[in-house]
Amino acid sequence: MANETFDVVIVGGGMGGLNLAALLTQAGKRVLVLERGGQESLGGRAASGRIGGAAVDNGIKGLIMSGSQDEIYRRIGKTLPENVCKWTNSGQIYMNGEWRELDPLLQRAMDEFLRIYKGTAVDSSYEQLEDLDAISIKKFITDRTDNRDIIDFFDYLGWLFGGTLPEATDYSAGSLFYSIKKQVDANGFMPSQSYWVKGGSGAIAKGLIEAIKENGGEIRTGSSVSHIVIEDGRVRGVEVECGDKRVVPTQLVDTKRIDAPVVASAVAIWDIFNIVSEDDLSPWFRDRIEHLHRKTLNLCTLTYGVDRADLWDDSGQRWVQKGPVSGRPWCASDLRYFDDEERYEISFWMQLGWWDKPNIFEMRKAAHKIALRKLFDDWEGDVASLFPGIAENALWKVRSFGPATLIETPGNVGRALVDVEAEGIEGLYLVGERTSAAKIMGVYGSAHAALAASDKILQKYPVGSGSSAGVSASA
């Protein structure tokens, strides 16, 4: 039997992979998506589960409305799910043992705030903003003002957009203002709310999956890629594990080859070496990826389902600078994800750096398991202290922990990242977390990367150019 042949093989059925596949199939490419997990894994870290009549996201997923996911849906002729966010970025900060409203912080110094915030985001070019990539929010703001209210508000923005630790103001100034400018350009106004997807963030994957199948693409779940085949500096396809179920745990399973002149890795960059051999990369390119690939922002989420309207004021988010029990910063908001409109979720999220304990890559060790459970127990102590009534009246509770993205510290964003077109390897593209094309974190960042990769692939391998001969399954 001859090898199967496709125009493009995409490894990974997360948002980056599905976005790219939808764009390429719409353009006429014959595309195969290989996802290691089951059908429920499609959407990757943006997938949603279900409990008690509600969607539960795989970690908090308030999306940054920068226009890229909207553009993909426009190109494939689909409509994005409804935004169920009802509040704006007005909210409250818990600092120095008391709650403070955000709006009065700004009203006392509105002219100075607009000069720094709106002036930088709107009046600067994208190239000028990229020059701020290696500067922290803390340095950027304190170089421009000594007004404590404005500094406190940018502390909040640093946590809300990227939340790097140990200080929220370690967030890259370039990354923050690039994101704000993208939203202004996409929507015509300064960002004031997030996009919370009706049905959970995983609902975005539905339209992409439909488009892929409608345009002749194929998605195979339960397909574990052994490695991407690279010969003489060119992609040749992938090797996929096959054969009967393992008889013994140590059994080496067989593989089969699927040929393609273009392969896109849509796995997260911290998993890249699971499917790409370091031996196939130039030493300098391998070193760049190794420098980036484990510098993750790890996300803890604590979500409660409730049915009492008096348990939460949905006027905005809450940011706790220092939890009274945990001693850590975290955010909270309500989510309207229930099928029953009388019920809602309250989601609390806390972000950890890759150097912190628990570390997502060390969770086989007992010390990190113990640290994770203690963290959640202390955090729930914060919630009980600051939001009495939620835990004891909850319909259900879900704890989750996992990597969110590459951390957006100064010097770890923008030009410091790798391009979607892997240098030195013909036909290899990278659309997992994160590339220099992503710019914005999360789902919209994946869409940025997919748009960039699609444009490059279609330019280099035009439809009808003979890049593949379709599936060849004859003996």
C-alpha cells in the first residue's frame, strides 16, 4: 500500500490547528488534522466541558477582541457565537485590606491617565510599540508618572492582560499596548470588556470543524504522531502510531507514514520536541526554541456554579492584590454559561510563573502535588474570607490547573519569539503557543498565527500547483 498523501498535515486539533485547517480547506487545500486526544479534545486548551447544565472552560477564557478570530470566521463564512459578557472593565481592587473601586482611581487623574494610556496605544505605530517589548509595565508607568492611582490601575491591567509574577507589572509594556491598539483598530473604541463565548470557549471550535469538513478536510482523533519526518532540510510528512493496542506497557508500537510537502505543528511550543527531533534543527534555532519552550504562564482556576443572584455583583471584575490566606494575587468574574438563565458561574483565576511551585512540568513529583493542593486550599480560604456565602451555597465546584501560554515578560514577546515559518526547514510551520505572529495571547493569538501561516503557505504552495496528488491508496 502506498502512503497516504495530503497537501498539508496539521499536528494538533487545538485552536491554532483548527483555525489553520479551516483557512486552508476554504482556499482549496487538501488538509488532514491529526489530534492525539478524542473528539472532546478538539479546541485544545480552549475546549469546554459540561457540568450541571453549564459549560466549564478549560481554564478562564475571557477573550481579547483583536479581530483575528472574527476575520477567520468571516473568511470561512461562519458566525461567531454570542458574547455573554455583561460587564465592563470597571470593577474593584482589594488592596491594603480594603476594596477600592477602579473608576474613581481614574476619575481623579483622568487627563494624565488618557495621556499615558490612550496616547500610547492610539498615537504610536505598531513598530513603535514593539520597541517597548523589553520594558516592563512598572518601568514604563513609573517613568511617566508618580500618581499612585494611575500606577495602581496599570498594576491591574498588567495582571488582567498577562499576570506575570512575582509582580503583575513585570508584564511587557509592548505586549500590553499592542493588544490595546489591536482592539481599538478592530472595534473602533478603547477596550472596555472581554468576549465570553456563549456555550463556553470551546463553542468557537464548532464552526471551524464544520468548515473543515464542508470543504473536504479530514480530522482524525485518537491519532498520535510519533514525529514529523524531515529529510535534507525539507518536510516529507509525519509518522503516526498505528497497530493493535499494546499487549504489554513496554511494547514499541508500529508507525505508518503520511506524506505531505507541508506540515504545521499546532502543538504548544512546550511540547514541540515531542514531535520534532532536535537533531533535525539547526543548533541556533533549536537553542531559541529551548529558551522559550518551558517559560509558561500556568493557570489555576476555581469555578463555582450558583443560583442566588445576591452572591455576586456583576458590575465588573475583582482583582485581589494579595489574598488574606494565600498571600497571592488573583482575579474573579461572573460567567453566564448556564443553560438556565437564573444560574451563573463565578470563576476565580490565579496565574503562576514557570519557576513557581507547583510547576506544571514537575507534577509527577509528590512535592508539587502537595503544593498544588495546599495552594487551592489556601485560595479557597481567601474566597471564604472575601466572598462569604459562595462556597457553601455552590451547586458544584471545579478546580483546574494547566499551562495557559508562554509568559509575556519583557524580552519574551514579539521579535524575541520564533516565526510561524520554521527557519532552516522547508515546509515546516509553527502555529502553537506562541510565535512572533501571535502578538495577542490565547485564542485570538492562535488566530493571528493561523492567519499568518495560511497566507505564507498559500503564497509558497499555491492551490493547484501540484503540491500533492491527493490520497494514494492503491496497492
